[in-house]
Amino acid sequence: MSLIRTGVLIAVAIAAMPSDKGEQQRLYLKAVSAIDWTVTYCDRNPVHCAKAGEYWVVFKDKAQFAGELALNAAKRYMTAEGAAERSPVKTSLSARRGTLTPDDMKPEWRGSTRGI
């Protein structure tokens, strides 16, 4: 299904291209200009790029810490070190119910099944 969707998307993109040589040249120049404008952003805005670099360093450090935390937690859970902290004893159904008795757990009414 994904292959068909991709093929249709490519076909629509090709169909949307101009057929006139002058229009094709103008579209090409606009595309080149947009790429040039994007690539030279840091040349035009060095302060923003420097600040973004600082934020990237902080983000990268936080991402590394989060990854290490998740990995260590998974390792601890899978090894014997973490197994001692998990209780192997299963709680019984009556312990999970608290003070409720089986009579307390019964529904008080039942609907009619005639109409179904």
C-alpha cells in the first residue's frame, strides 16, 4: 500500500510541473534561490546560529542523560540486582479487594436479554 501511495504522490508531483520552458526556468531559479537562502541563514544571522548551537549542546547532553537513565533502568530490571526489589509473592484476590466480600462484589441488577 505504501508503494502505491508513494507512486501516486510522485505522479501528482510530476503532473504539477510546468510544461512551458519559460515557466520551468522560473521554477528552477526559485528553487535554487530558496536553497541558497536556506543554506546561508547562519551567514545572515550569526547570533541566532550561535544561540542555537548552545541550545543544541544542552539538548544533546539531556538526551544522552535520558538514554543512559533508560538503559540503566532496563538493565537493573532485567538483572538479579533489581529482581530482589520486585516482590515474587503474588497477592491473592481477596487481598486486592480489601474489605469487600464476594456478596459485595455481586451486581445488584441485571438487564433484560429479551430484546437482543
